[in-house]
Amino acid sequence: MKVKYDKETDILSIRLSNLMVAESDEDKKGVILDYSADGLLVGIEILNASKSDIHPSKVEYEFA
């Protein structure tokens, strides 16, 4: 998994898999879900991340 925040575009990207993105859907305004050709979720993009309740500069990771 890879998490990336681009200050210039204000997009927070969460890449869940290395599979190629075949299709993207904006299910909710400002949230783009990326899917593989098999329909598996491979990524999430959050537009205008700093303007939401999300704090892109603070990432917590928990492994249980």
C-alpha cells in the first residue's frame, strides 16, 4: 500500500494494489475509486483533501 499527498493538486492518493487501473468512479463528490479490470478496488483518491476534515500531513498506520 502507498499513501501520497500532492500539495500542488491537493489530492490524497491511497494505492492499495499494483494492479493497473481499468476504471474509475466518483461515487461521492470528491472521492474517486479506482478499479482493476476484474473489478477489484486498487486505489482511492480524495480531491481537495486539505479542505475536508482529513489532515493529509498526518498519517497513522496500525497493524494488528
